[in-house]
Amino acid sequence: MPERGLLIVFSGPSGVGKGTVRAAIFESSQHQFDYSVSMTTRQQRPGEVDGKDYFFTTREAFEEKIKAGQMLEYAEYVGNYYGTPLEYVNRTLDEGKDVFLEIEVQGALQVKEKVPDGVFIFLTPPDLAELRGRLSGRGTDSLDVINERMEKAREEIKLMSEYDYAVVNDEVHLAVERVKKIVEAEHFRVDRVIGRYQNMVEMTTYASENDANAHCE
Ligand code: 5GP
């Protein structure tokens, strides 16, 4: 059975550039990451593809999934549900692949409760003015929604202390390299690999004992 993959929770305020950084990581990495496509009840934006950017669904269908225990986490964010379907994440981790979640902070904190050995990375803007500029620049949200997202961002940045790593998104290529280094290093943590070496030592002991016994006979 392959070793279980790492669950990488990539989070941070809306507009900070999580999607851009994630896409660049996937494009430029030799590493085998799988992206968990989230489910949402928000309106599909022009250019978004159902099943690739999100699984777009209704509130009723989303609430059914919550009731059935089929979501790893979910949050209500600016009037809409967003969540991570559980089955895909478990199956992919079991196949030994790392899974990348790109989610907001309430959801990330739920994952931390359920999967404490996940890798929790907070992507932060260099400053709030830059964040507002990015949200307005997208041209997809009304001023009210932008203000709501900015208010939320302030609360979210305060929760950075719950994460393992803070990565500033000053320049996309720098943020990408920082995240890749974190994931690489996480694979070498002793608590993740020690089981493999304990097995190796035990197998060697038995093999050498058998060898020694064979020579004596
Ligand atoms: P947007 O509407 O801009 O696509 O997303 C709004 C916020 O929801 C972003 O911060 C985004 O990362 C977050 N989000 C996307 N998918 C999920 C998810 O599955 N769970 C949670 N908790 N947040 C998500």
C-alpha cells in the first residue's frame, strides 16, 4: 500500500491570489499534486467551468451533502456555501498523492480539527491596500461585496496564528517557490517518515537473524 499523501491546506483572504499561485504551482511543479475541486452555491462567473473551477450546485443539494456527512469542511462565505467533498480527498490521499485544498479560513480551521497532520499554509497580501486593489481589479464584485470581502480579510488575517506557515504574495513566482519549498520539506519531517525506517530496521533484523541461523546449520 502506498504511503498516504499530504493534505496541503492553502488558505488566505479572498483576492490574495490563492488561485493564481496555485495554478502556477501546478504548472511548474514536477511534484504530484492533485487539486480538490470545491463545491459552491455561488453564481458561476464568466469563463468558469463547472467541474474544473468549482462544482456549482444549489443550496438544497449542498445542504443534503452536509447532512449526509459528505463534506470534509464547508463554510458560508458572503452569502454562499463553499465546501470540500470528502470522498475525493480520502481516495486521492490513499493513492499516495498530495492533495491541495484552496479554501477560506473558517474551512481551514475545520480541516485542522479533523486532519491535524495536514500542512496549513496562509497566503497573505503584502498590505490591505493591495488586496483591495486586487478585488476591485477583478471587476466581478459590486462595491458592497468588495467591502464585505475586505472586512472578512481583516478577520482572517488575525487567524494566521492557527497556521504552520505564512507566505507573502508580493510576487507570484516568489510565493510559488516558497510554497514548493514548504511542501518539499514537509515530506522529510521525521514524524512522517519514521514508520518507514522502523519497518526497515525490523525487517533487517529478522533477515540477518535468519541468515545467521542458516550459516550455523
Ligand atoms: P470565490 O467566490 O472568490 O471563488 O471564493 C470565495 C472564497 O471561498 C475564497 O477565499 C476561496 O478560497 C474560498 N473557497 C473556495 N472553495 C472553498 C471550499 O471548498 N471551502 C471553503 N471553506 N472555502 C472555499
